[in-house]
Amino acid sequence: MTDSVLLQRVEGGVMELTLNRPERLNSFTEELHLALRAALDTAARDEAVRAVLLTGAGRGFCAGQDLGARNPDTMSGPPDLGETIDTLWNPLVRRLRALPKPVICAVNGVAAGAGANVALACDIVLAAEEARFIQSFANLGLVPDSGGTWTLTRLVGEARAKALMLTGAPVSAPQAAEWGMIWRALPGAELMAEARALARRLAAGPTFGYALTKQAVQAAGTLSLDESLDLERDLQRRAGRSPDYAEGVRAFTQKRSPVFTGRES
């Protein structure tokens, strides 16, 4: 048994990261934040890492913030939760969104509060059928954070987002898949095998093109159609000059599987 709050391994081009505080439903402390931030920074720099898989240890994915460190009764005054968001949660969500490689999230159990919104910030979310997504902030008199008001509203629409945030009602993984919150719900016994296979597949793919695709999709919500058309043109220009495009065409004409490098040049 390891004492590390974050388990890491790299295999087949995939960096697998496991939140490892199962006794606390993998709720975040500053230590876990800093460990995950460092791992994502390494993934961004390391050419051997071409995809990231994020999951949780034990029976839950993540219960959000560990409230023990933010309990007003044990502090000299009210906590500055805005500072916590500014220095810890917002940088994490921005890193996940900006990582120039695919990020797959395997939600193995409950994902609550900021834990749910970190999962939804990933590129592709798979969840065990028994997993639940809970916007639990209202139960504490708080506002959804970690991108929740932005991400969830865009995924399920204003009416559902408001209802989920104001009531704290749990959403089952099958319902989340039906609503478009996540990609797929799977039997729990199949979750990690499916997530690892997907991560390996993406790691072997044209990851430079994937990064450009992420950029275009994430910008679409704030751009007009004309602006999106121009952005697609500019990104396609870069993609078309990459070795992966040449390899993809070559493999297609030669009727073989392509061997992508994920490099821009």
C-alpha cells in the first residue's frame, strides 16, 4: 500500500493518474492538488505521454474539496474560498482543458461537488453504471465552482443545470449519458478495461490533430459561426503541414495502418 495521494504510471503512451485518498472519497487537499498539477505539467511536456487517464481509488471518484481544511469552526475566521478556487481549483480545470493531449476520465463511483466538475472538464468521460454525479454545493450554501456553472450548462442546458445545482439531486451515470453529460456508462467491472483501451487507442493516434480539435471545440461556445470557420481554417492549415497528415494519407493510399508521431513538425 502506498502513502502517495496520487498514483502515477506511464505505459503505452498513456499516463494513468489515480486519486488515492479512498478513505476520504478522494477529496482534494492542497497536497493532492499540487501532485496532480505537477503530473499534468509533466504530461504536457513529455513527448512519451500522448494521452492521460484520470480515475479514483476505492469506491468513489472524488468528493470534491476536503472540508476538514476549510471548516470555519476550526479556523480563526471565515475561510477565503475565493482564494482556494483561484490558487487550486481554477488552475486545475484550466490545465485539463488546455492539455494538448486527450484526457479520459473513468468515473468509478460518486463524483460530487468540484469532483464532478473536474470529471466534466475532461475530454471524454466514461462512468460505471453505479456512479453518480452530484452538484452538492447547495447543501453547503455554496455556488458551484471548478467550471460547473459553465460546463454543466453547456452540456445539459440551463433548465437542467439550474435544477441540478439548486437541488443537489444526484444524476446516475446512465442518465448522465442519456443527457449528454458524459460519453458512456458501463458496467463497473468493464470500466477500467474500456477506459484503458480507449486511452491506448488515442495515444497511438494523431495527437497533434487531437490538440487542435480540442482547441476548436472549446472555443466554439464563445465564437460566432464566421469566427469558428476562420479558426478551423487556421488550425487545419497547421494540421495539414504536420507529419501525421502526410502519414495518414500515405497509409490510406497504401492500405495499411498509420503510424502517427503526434508532432507538429
